[in-house]
Amino acid sequence: MKQQSFAVIILTVAFGIGASLPAQAASFATRVPTVSVNVAAVESQAQLAQTLAAQGYSHITLSSARPSLENPHPELSPSNTQHCALTPVHNGWNGVAQKSGETVQVYVTGL
């Protein structure tokens, strides 16, 4: 009997948490600041960093890896800065930067 009660408690907790996740995820997604940079031609990470710096961004951390379930924060292992002049940017997420003390996600469009 105890085992059945335990299973019911686990299912109740799991469904209670699961029901609130979409609302929490939606509210989180709307609060994440982003900056979109329209790039007309293939551009390197170095050029993207220069563009962002000219717009007042600092602490620019770019990554050639895209976020995934296995690696949700590739900016924590940024691209080798020695090769950033050779590393092309790609459509979508490319890293993070800061402006006015706020960290923003850097998205590239137009490629």
C-alpha cells in the first residue's frame, strides 16, 4: 500500500510541475533580452564583434557552436579568439554581449 501512495505522490508532483512549466517558459522567453544583427554577407566573428562594439556592446562572447540540449550554453566555452577572424557567423544565435550592465543574446539574420 505504501508503494502505491508513493507513486501517486510522484505523479501528482510531476503533473503539478509540468502544468506550470509552459507558463514559466513563456514568461522567461519574453524576458530574455536579445540583439539582432542583420548581416548581408558572410561575416567573421571578429567583424560581428566589431559591429557590436561600435553599437556600444562590451563583454562580447561568441561561439561557433549552436545551443543544444547537450550544450545549452556554448558561450561558456567560447571560440578560440585567435581564430575568430576565420570563424564565420551563422544565422541565429551566435553568443552573448553586454550593454548598460544587461546581458543580451546575439542573433544574426540575413545570411
